[in-house]
Amino acid sequence: MSVVAPAPTRPPYAPLRGVAGTLFATDHKAVAGRTFVLAFVFFLGGGVLALLMRTELMAPGMQVTSRTGYDEMFSMHGATMIYLFVTPVALALGTYFVPLQVGAAEIAGPRVNLLGFWLYALGGLIVWLSWFPRNGAGQAAWTAEYPFSDSTSLPGTGMDIWIVGVSLATVGAILWAGCQLATIVARRAPGMTLLRMPVFTWAMLATCLMTVASFPSLLGAMGGLLLDRHGVEVFPGAGGAAAYQHLFWFYGHPVVYTMFFPFVGVALEILATFSRRRVFGYKGVALSLLAFAALSSAVWGHHMFTTGQVSNLYFSLTSHMLAVPAGMEYVAAIGTLIGGALLLRTPMLFALGFFAQFLIGGLTGIYVASPPLDYHVHDSYFVVAHFHYTLFAGSVFGLFAAIYHWWPKVTGIMLGERLGKLQFWLLVLGTNLTFFPMFLVGYDGMPRRVADYRASDGWTGLNLLETLGSYVVALGMLAFAANVVASWLAARPAGPDPWGGQTLEWATSSPPPRHNFDGPLPPIRSAEPLMDLRGVPEASR
């Protein structure tokens, strides 16, 4: 029996070139690359809005904008970061690396995958065009909270345009997830059983299952809202707001894990790579991801404790149960580090920062999962802090871990270590200076989504700290931009495997060829085939 898997079968068609190749090539790597670039453009726009909002809140009084303008900014900031940045880049990581990690020549449904990108791009453009109608953009937060988003509260076309854009981007995300699921199911290389898939691929499997199961609920909420705004009574009477929230939050909680799971997977792989060990408790991690994904569809009601429209006892129980699979992932991270030969390069620092800071978001999630405690902090800045510790202090740190880890594979060149570590420490300082004081002002009663506050409230000092922290975060992003430019000018070759990687993407050239692998694949006997080639026993797990 041969121990070498054959090279993946190549499709018979020739690749597109020139402008057509730039815009319409179906190569999953090109689609993912375009998604990354566009998502970071949106990230820049959302970041500028965040700086403007923090500048407005630096002191009492209206300094930068009007109250209506502030409402538009926080709504567009949230929509941009959720629908147009974190969700797309999380799924784009899978679009690029899942086929490589399972040994496939191409993603399943490459044209469908490309369609997903163009729906996302068109949706994002439409969302931002909603600024331009005379009545302005949506002002009902990224959740489009009903009835504040109905035609009585927000007349005109701005909100309608926003709804259409969000819906198109969401359909694009569903298509991406479907293509990745089909790839995992049908295009694994010989020898790549489910329990030999890398941890990142397991994370994407759980992510995509949640995406295809829960994102249609958002489409239902947006479609119902659009019809309601145009005379079709979809959310009638006193129960209309609760009906809308049920639809929205059935999407709204799983999407948090869509924006989190991919970075758990890549961070665990980075810890293993830079500890020279296999991922500890591999099977437990796979099980915890699936359990997490299943539970994610049973906790949406904890966003509605104060409405009186849900069973608080049930949703509190299911929300607290999330701590079990989350704890298994932290056990895996710590177990991987223990006894390892740790190499503190920039990807490793960001991976460690991801686990450390997300823990704050996770623990405060347990706090708001208790109805009596949630009653006190609901719709306060405490919730803003909790949310940003999961998605910025957590997921964005995980994203930069992935960028520094896989940049050599995608581009063939190395990013600089000095600027990378400078960026890491600036982001650590800025992130915690920005978001930790929000717990304090929120507990003290500062509501979220307010453009102003009184000096007598006693929140000025903490809001000043938050604003200074946001400027430090901006400096960290400038350090990253400088790193990209400097590394591109220096063009220091990376080679196929600069980190001593463990999974199949490190067995091909950097960047990978059109069909991913030019020769036979290494034998696949575990989730870390390259460690097997080096003779590292699987017992080292």
C-alpha cells in the first residue's frame, strides 16, 4: 500500500489573466485575497467612525457631530465591523486555507464561491451608500432594532438601502460557508479522515455549520423589516418587537462564534507550532467545537431577559453551559504550552493575547447570562465592553495572529518582527485602555448608544482614558501598515515552511500554485502530517 497520497486532480480549464483574472478568477486563494483587501478597507472606514465617536465622548457636550450624526455613526460602525469586516475575514480564512489543509486542488463550487464575494462586495457598497439619501443612513444600531427601525421612526430610503446591503452581504457569507462545507465533506485527500483534519479545519467546519443554520434567520428579519416598512404588517402590535428580536438574535448569537471559532483554530495551531508540540487534547477540541456550535443555537434568548418574552431560567442555563466547551479549548491551549519549547515570535504573541483577552470577554459573558445581574447592566456600556473584549480584544488579535502566521505562505515574504511586536504591545495597551474602563462606567449606569452625558455623572475621566486608548489602537494599526510596506520593499523570501509548520499548507510553495500542490502529498497519518515526516511521535500530544 502506498504511503504517499497522489497530487490533487487539476481542473481542465485555463486560468483567467489580466483584468478578468483580477476580478473574476475562481481560484479560492484569489477570492479570499480580494475579500481580505476589501474587508480591511471597510475596517479602516469603521475604525475612523470609532475614533470620531470616541472623540465625541471624550468630554461632556457635543464637539464633533450632532446627535443624529452620532446615531448614524455608531450604527454604521457596528454594521461595518460585524457584516463587512470580522465575519467576512473569518470565513475568508477558511476559503483560503481549508482546501490547502485537506489537500484539495480547489474549493468545491468555485463559481458559487466567487458569487459569494461579489454579493458581499455589492452589499458592502450598498450599506455605505445608505449615507447619501437625504434622510441619512440607518440609525437603529447594527441590530436594526425594531420598532426604532420602522418607517414611522426612520422614514425615507436610507434604512431601506441599509437593509438591502446587509442582506446581500449575508447571502454571500452563506455561499462561502456552503462551499467550505462541501470541500470538507467531499474533497479531502486520501488518508485525510475526519479525525485527521487539522484543528483549524475543524473550527471552520463548526463555523460553517452555524453560518448555514443561523444566517437565514437574519435574512428573514431583514426581509420582514423591509416589508413592514412598506405597509405589510410583519411585526404587528405589542409583540412585534419581541418577534423581530427572536429572529434577529437567533442569528445574532451564533454570528459571534462565526467571528470567533476560526481564530480559536488558528491560535491553537500557532501555539502548537511555536511550542514544537501537537495540539493537546485534539479529539476533545473537535468535540468542544461541535458542542459549542450546537449550543450556540440554544442561547439567543439571553439577549432578551429584560423583555419578559423568554424563559429566563432556560436561556440562563444554556448560556452557562457554554463555559464547558469553552473551558475544554482553554485546557487544550494550556496543555499545548506545558512542556513545549516556546518561541515568542509575533504570531505566538498575538495567539497568547487572543486567549488571554478573550477570557475577559468570556467571563463577563457568564456575568450577563445571569438574569438578575443582566437587569443591572443591560443596554449599558458594560455590554459594549463585553462585546468588544470578545470581538476586538479576542477575534481581531486572533486575526493578526493568523496574518503574521500565514503571511509568508500567502505572499512568499516575511513580515518584520520588530514592527510586529511593536504593533502587538500598542494594541495590548490601547485595547485594554479603551475597553476596560467601559465596564466601570457601564456598571455605574452609562447607557450605550448615547452621544453625550453630563459632567455631574462622573464619567468624564474614564471616557477620556477610553478615547486615549482608541488613539493608541490607531497607532498600532499604523505600525501594521508600516510593516506591510517595509516588508514588501525588503521582500525577504520566506520559503515554503519558515515556521516548521505541521499541516499540509506548509508542504507546498509560498505562495501556493494555482492548484495548490505541484507534486504528491505527504503521507497523512494524523492531523499533523509534517510532524510525522519529521519523526515526532504522536504520543507528544
